[in-house]
Amino acid sequence: MDLSLRPVDGTNLAEVVADTVVINSATDGADLVGNLYFQGFDGVILLERHLVPAFFELKTGLAGEVLQKFSTYRLRLAIVGDFSAGSGRSLQEFIRESNERGQVSFVDSRAAALARLAPLIFGNGQAATPTPMDHHALSIAAFDQLAQAYQDKFMDLDLYDDSYDRLGQLLPPAARVLELGCGPGNITRALLRRRPDLRLLATDPAPNMLRLARQNNPTAECRVLDARALDQLAPRQFEAVVAGFCLPYLAPADTAQLLRAAHRLLTPGGVVYLSFIDDDAARSGFEASSNGQATAYVYYHPAPEVRADLAAAGFALVEEFRKLYPRADRPADTHCILLGRRA
């Protein structure tokens, strides 16, 4: 059996090269673990077709033996597929028990597997750290996976309504508005309800988020766009750029770059809207979603630094809002919203 492995996207994860590989015995599983360990990998992404249906039968002991070896060597496993290989109760039982051990992730795409495993893998006892570029890619994959859950949780949240009211007051008639990281279109909808005359371009790098934004805002223009690539929009100009909670998924350098790019896209007197979590940057790191189904790298930005970036990019601060956002597992976060005007 060919167990050739290759690294995945610059991480210390591996995937099997040969599509013909089938793990159909405890020996095969041991060979896989040995290959991973001795080649210095911290985990592996397998396709469902790499596993015979018997793998999912816990009572045969095969899955248990293989998972025990993964646990012994502190390795992680993600299985990608639609899970048709297993059958009924056996598959459901396997998913439940393996997830209780925290050893296996079941996902529907390679990107989702990477997003799930990257923050969990270990190398020589140390947590592996992807590059900042990897952080952004993982966040996009996570939000693409969680689009519907995000909509269900945040679509009707009214915590920031006064900031939307103020933004609407600052804009001229028929203003052109660029929204970054629009998600399912919750801010898009809030603005259009207040100001139906707005000509709004809603953008997001996650296709599933943008699909929901289109459904929720049929009058808005929608486009897949990374907030770090705003110059792609030139020579278009706007009266406002809205970045509602984009910053928690942008590194400080990317935040400063975004503000400079926004300044170039705005007409004189144009407005920028920013919201972020105000806290020590040292808190930044991988965090699981509230439903535990995905992980993203969250950046915390101290408000004084964002204000300084705003001024350096050529904006005057117009207004600041601060909101306490309750968290179930820790003290409330402080959400900061800044409105700035282009000089």
C-alpha cells in the first residue's frame, strides 16, 4: 500500500498522495501513524474513500485501535466526505464517540479540514502556528462553513443600531457605499432599511456568506472580494466604506493597509465605519466558534492603535461608540465602533 504523504498548504499537516489507498486493517492504520510520526507531521487529512466501511464499526475494534495510535503519538485526523461509506447507527456512533475523544474531525471539504485541524495540531509538544496568511485563509474557510449558523445568530442583532443610525445621517442622498466582510448581509439590510436610496456594494471573501447576503438584500450589488484587495475596485469611488467586524480577522498591518486603501476609494468628505474588539493584541489567537464546529484566528485591536491608524490614513474621527458584548464563557468583550471622515 502506498502511504506517500505530502504537506498541506505550508502547515505541518499531511494528506495521502495516492487515491487508491484504503485503510482496511489495524496494520494499515499503524503504518499511516508511523509514516506521519517519522516524517514529522502532526496530523493527516484523509478522504472518506480511503476508509473501508468496516472502519466505522467500533465493535470490530479497528477504529478504536487506529484512534488509540493517533492519540498515543499526539496526532490529529480529519476525514473529508459525505460519509456514505459507513452505515446508519454504526457511523453515527463512531462520530459521537470519536468526537467525544476530540481525536477526529468530520468535514465536507479540504479547506474545512485545514481550518479545523490547524489550531489543534502539535509538533514536539508545541502548538503549531501557521503564518499570518494561513490565519486569514483559515478564517475564510471557517466563515464559509458557518454561514447559515452566523446568519441565525446575528441577522437580527440590534446592539449596534445607534451606530447605523448615525452612519445613515452622515451620508448624502443616493450615496455609494462599499461594505467589506458583509457576511449574510445583516449590516447591509440594516442600512438599506434606514436609507433605501443607498447604492450598496456588499463584498465578502466567503462564497456561502455572499449567497445569503444576495438572498437577504436583492437590491444590493454583491461581489466576492477580500478586504485586503480593495485596489481591485479602482477607479470606482464611494461616499462610505463600511467594515463591520472585519478587523477581528485582519492582522494590524492589514488593518492599516485597509484604511489607506479606503481613503483612496472614498470621495472627499467620505465616511469610514469600523467595528472591532477593543483589547490587548496579546489576546489574539485561535478561537472555536460558539457551536464548536469551526475555528478562526481572532485579532484583538487596542482602540488607541486603531485611532492612530485612522488618523495616519487621513481620516478625522467623527464619533465613537462602545458596546459590551456578553460572552457565556468569559467576561464581556468591549466592541468599539469608529466613524471617521476623509479629509
